Amino acid sequence: MKLSSKALLALAISSITATAFAEPASQEFVPTTLAGTSAQSEAKGFIDGQSLGGTTRNWFSSERKFRGQRFSYKKHGVTETDANRTNWLQGTILNYSSGFTQGTVGVATEVAAYNVVALDRSKRDIKGGSNRTLADSDGDAVGQWSKLGLANVKFRVSNTTLTAGRQNFSSGIVDTIGNRALPSSFEGVSFDSQELSNLSFQGGIFDRVSPRTEQSLSKFRSEYGNGQETDKVKTLGFNYQPFKSLKTSVFAANVEDFWNQYYFGATHELGDAQTLALTTGLNYYKTTDTGSKKMGKIDNDTYSLSLGLTHQAHSLTFSYQAVNGNEYFDYLHETNGIYLANSLTSDFNGPNEKSFQVAYGLNMAEYGVPGLKFNVYSARGWGIDGTHYTGTAYGEAGVARSDLRLMNGETHQEYGIGTSYAIQSGALKATTIRGTYVTHRASAQQADGNIREFRLVTTIPFNIL
């Protein structure tokens, strides 16, 4: 029997409900009470509570396209093509945070200087720049550049903090993304209220984003659209833990003249990893057009369901994901606002796409090597169908690999293997080294194409004060 998408979603929700009551320990209800302490009452003062530190990250990527696909770049005004692209950078963050002043209303500030040095400056290697290496108008790498990544003022009463300025923010819809040499950040005003023991509220209004690989602020635009920009993003939501084993998150966002988006996430944990533990995750997004509809007509329901089994050092996870809509499941560019289980190198978010992933993880701490981990995964997407798309936001009509209307039954596969190590002690404690290798294969009109990538990232934290 073939289940409909609505039936699968109902099954996903019911599976979380069922596991929430699977054994007595998981039925332990967490009552909502006032927080036991006030963070502001424990404020140390502007100077006494200050800190100065940061991270430096060495970020290397080597990519190769295959099956006839190639990168292009300009050399002496002539377009050249090549199957390879290399990016190598050193990104450093120096972050100063003051303490909160004492009293009923505490005031603090946070300032972070971001700097990047391009270690590979070959125009042929970087292919004219991207969201990896900053390049000038001629496609030459900018050898060294800096900016204010964070610059804000914070006001706190009890356990509620209001932040104004350039800042980090995290939710299922608007989230700082940090998978390059530097992370993104947002310009605006936000609040975080943790007055209750198991229920917190967050919200914000943002009008600009500081991209990972740009020096200036930019307007928000969508990840998959044709460059349309929006002047304002508003978001509001809460995190709630009704049981010790169950955590939920609900957020909504209005992206002016783009869309209204609603997010629900739930994670349930059952059992003991020393014998057998089950982790169930559900992520659901509803997106509809709004305002002047710069992104065209949108009516999209997308969800993912994951089931993970853990036994001591070993974990095995199965993830199913479905997009119900004639357009991409889209999110804001320079954010990590996609909490779907199958968001990998490819997001597996094509119109009407279904995808399935199997992943295996090995934690070597169980074998006496804490900090060392391995993972491998395989994901496949199928049924990509954009033939019913009537808008103009996603690609140029009739252009291969761009126009959704040319996507008819497209498929793709992704395979990845990775290892990471976190140093456990000594002067380099908490330093992480991460290496990954990914292969992505696609049918003719699937947008992500055929590419292999090896990535090596080393991140070193440091403290000065």
C-alpha cells in the first residue's frame, strides 16, 4: 500500500506521540514553573564579567565536477572552464563581551572583529570567487579583509535579554550559519526570555544580513530564488520541554513580500545508549506567499522524520523527507534556516521531491579514544517534478538546470564519509579537526549537478581574558 504524504506526516507525528509514552521514565512530566534563579541578580558588572577570546579556522575545500560539467571563470576577458575548484582560507574571530552592569536593568555589549586571509589566491583555483573566497570585480581573490561581525548592546531584566545591533540568532527559520571560514550574522533587534523553567521565548526583527564571505551588509534574499530582495524579516517562537524525554520548538516568520513560514520541531529520546536508545525527530515547515509576492505563488508543506538507534559506540539513523509543493522548499540565504534531516551538501528540497537517507556513526570514546568520531551516509532523492510551476522566481524559463518546469522525474544521490577529532586537554583543548568527502550524482535537470568534494577544517579556540 502506498501512503500519501499526509498519511506519512500523520504517521510521523503519531510515532513521536507513541514513543513519548513508551515507558514510565518517558512519562515524567516537567511542570512549568518560574526559573529558580535570576541571571541579572548574579551580574558581576561591566568590567568584572568581561571576556576576550575567539577562534581561528583553517578552511580548505577541493571540488571536482564530472560527467561533462565544469566551473567557469574569466581570464583576460575570456571565459575559461575547468573541472576543478580549490578554496583555502584562514578565518579568525576576535570577540569581546562585557559583563552586565548590576541593578534591576543590566547593560552589556558585544563586539567581534572578523578577518580572513586567502591562502590560495589563484584566479584559476577559486574560479572567480563564490561564497567561499571573496573576489573583486575582476575575479581576483581579495588577499586579506576584515569587518565587524558582531556589534551590539544588550539589556537584561531578570532572565530576559533584549539585543540591538549586529548579532547571532538561532531558530528553525532564522539561524546563523557557520560552515565557511566565518559565520553570518544579522542586523536588527531580538529578545530571549527564559523566565520559565522549561519554556523559553525568542523573537526578532532583522533588516540586513552580514554574509559569510562579504564585507558589507546585504538585504535578505532567498537561497534558491532569482535574486529578489526583502527589507524586513520578523520571527517569533518558543522552545518547550513537556517531558524529560521530549523537546519541542515552534516558530513563525514573516519575510516581507516573500512568504510567511511556520516551523514545528520535536525530538524524543527513549532508552539507554549503553543497551539501546531510540531518538525520533520530526521537522515540519509550512510556507505560503504574502504581500506583493516577489517569490510568486507559494503553497508548500515540507517535513522530515528521522529514527536513530544507538548502542554504545554505534548509531544508525534512517531519515525520510518530503516536499509537497510545485516550488522548492526555500529558506533565507546566509542562514541555516533548514532543520530538515536530509539537508546535506544537497538540501533534497526540489519541488515534490521525496528522499531517504541511511547514516552510520561511530564514537571512538567507547573504545578509549574520546573526541574521535566517524560517520558515513547515503541519501537518494526522487520524484522531482516542477512541471506544474507557474511562477518566475526560480530560474529563467527554458534554461536547463535553472527552470523548474524542465524538472520532470529528476533523481539524485549523495554519498559522504567523514571523521572528526576534538583535542581533549592541553593548550589546544577543544580544537577540532574535521575531514569530509562527498560525492553527488544527479540526473540531467537536477540543479545540484555532479560534483565531488574533499573538505578539511581545523578550528582552534583561544582565550585572552
